[in-house]
Amino acid sequence: MPLQYSYFFQILHYFIEILLEFWWIIFLIILGKSFINLYRSYRKKLKKQKKEVKNWVVLEIKINREILQTPKAMEQVFSGLHSMEKGNISLEILGLRKEINFLIRLPKEYRKLFESQLYAQYPEVDIKEVYDYFSTFPPFLPNKDFDLYGSEMIFKNVNHFPIRTYPLFEETKEEKRIDPLANLIESASQLQSSEYLILQIIILPLTSEKEKKWIEDGQKEINKLLGKKEEKIGWRDWIGSFIRNLITAFYTLPVWPGEKKEEKPVSSSPLSSGDKEKIARIEQKISKLGFEVSVRFIYISPRSIYDETNSLVFPAYFKQFNTENLNAFKINDLTSTKIKSRLFKTRRTFLKKLNFYQKLKQREEIKKTIILNTEELASIYHFPVLKVKAPALIRSLSRKGEAPPNIPT
């Protein structure tokens, strides 16, 4: 037998002996790892149960004729709702019977918080608890009578890049102010009585970890635009610093990785106006409270009058907030109910539509969420100002008032 084979079998023999002698240690390691995984799953389940919401409420917001507030008022509402710790809030716009309805679904325990925040900014609105309109819809769609089209909206760029917000829609003169909601409301008035348009925006306050990463990513982008190099520290840097400090310890103070050193200013080319705008807008976005946001829309119609082009109102609505040099909304083709492949197309399309409808009905958060701050949220979801007078917008003719303080009891 060749010498190398002899060495190989000797090593194999020693390995088998060690395995037979200390097999129980390997068993303990595997058992311990399984126990740790089970314990983590149990802790995760407990944490999830604490945050589960059992009671939900759907509120309808009736708008008064005299509403004059700009989306800035809605931004203040979202700032107040950032203190939520359980569940999420679903901001919904429902177009049916040629009318537009503004609905909010949230945990019942936060109803008073929401109402106080909304009345503080919009004292003239009327808030009424209503049944969940999905209870009147078929349990499963599509079916033999109705068809649908739906998709999700995501960002083209990373989350710290902002979209176009409401201050850019406003002019100094009131008559020149533009409300982006006007297009969506006008489109709803063109629907037939049995067609439905639903926009669903699910918001959840950012956790401290996600908020920290979001702000750090934004700051890194700013540093990149400013030409600042990001210093990456590894184990080689620590070893090199230790040796250097050991040699120079007699005549200078030690300097460790990450510590700031006095550097001579480096001359750099001036920033372009575009880069200056990017820096200012990114700083503005990450300076405000952030929400994790899921955006989806759906068009439902009887098959006899089904017209998928009616769903284009939603991409058109979100396109108003797009900017070429910063961020923009786009349709998530992976979740869209339209399948381009011809392989089993009819069956796959049906299953995809069925799954999409159930997620919409359950108000599930999408997998690829985006991050919007309070200003961006208020831009895409607010109550239309008095200037918007589309037929689909039904305004309340009356308003609530407080009872006189001297009323007899």
C-alpha cells in the first residue's frame, strides 16, 4: 500500500476513535442549538402575540364644505399617530357609485387618539364608525360575475430619496394651489355604479432599529455626494494601529482606528445645483418622522363592463409625486395581477388575482415596503381642499358644533 494511503487510513482511524469517545459532546451541541432555536421562536411568538390586535374599527371621514386646511394639517395628524405601538393603520380611498369615500381602519384602542388628532386639525369633519365594506363584497374574487385588476406601488430608488411633496404643489396665491387628489376624484366620477376603485395605504411607525438604519443610509448618501470617503475599519487596522502605537508610544499619544485626526483641507470641485438639491431634500426627509408603508390598489368590475384601463387612474395619480433626480413610484410587476407569460396563463392569473384580493381584504402588509415621512404621507393621503369640486366628492352640508357651556343638565 502506498505511503500516502497509509497516512490517510491512520488519520481516519484516529478520527473514528475520537468520534466514538466524544460523540456525546457533539450530541449536546446539536441539542443545545435546537433548544436555543426553540426558545427564540417562543420569544418571537410571545412578542407577536403582545402586538396582535383583536378589535379593529373602520371610521368614515365626512368632509365639510368649509374645509380650507392644506395637507400640512394632515402631516400634524400623522406626527401624532407615530406614537402607536400595536397594529397598523390602513388609510383607504374608496370609489363606488360615482362617489369618493375616505376611510380609516385602525386598532380600536387607538380610536380616541386618532379622533383627537384629527379634530385638532380638522374641527369641521364628521367621523363616523361604519361596517367594513369588504363584508358586503363576495368572499372570493374573481368569480363568474366579477373580475379585477390590482397591484402594489414601490419605489424606483432607495428609501432615503424623497418624492415630490405638497409644498411643491402650492403657490403663494390660493387660486393657483393644485391638489393632486383632484385627478383621482374626477376619475371616480366617471365610473359606472357597479365599478369599484380602492386605494389602500397601510402605515406602521418605524421601529428604532429601522429608523436608525434609514437615517444612517441617508447620511451615507449625503457624505457620498459631498465627496467624503467612508472609513471601513477591520481587524487589520487594529493590528496595524497596535504595532504603530507600540513603536511610537515614547514620543506621541496612541491613535486608534475610528479616532478623528487633524487633516489638511482637501480642495474639491464645487457641488452642482442638482447635488445641492439632493442633499437638501434627503436631509429634509430623514429629519422627519418615518413610517413603513404598504401601497396597493384594485379595480373591481362586473365582467360585462370590465375595462382594465380604468385602473390606470392609480399609476397616473402617483406619477404626480415622481421626480427624475430623486425618487418615484412604480408598479411592482411581481405582484401585479397581470401575467405576461403564456404558460398556464389563465389558471395562474386566476390564482394570482384570488391571492391579491385576499391580501387586500385582510389588509396585509406587502413584502417590499417603502419608507415615507409625515410630509410625504400627507401628500398622497389628505382631505381635498375647498377648491376641489368634482361630482364624486360628496361634502357634508352641515357641521358639528359644541354645546353651549350653560346648557341645563
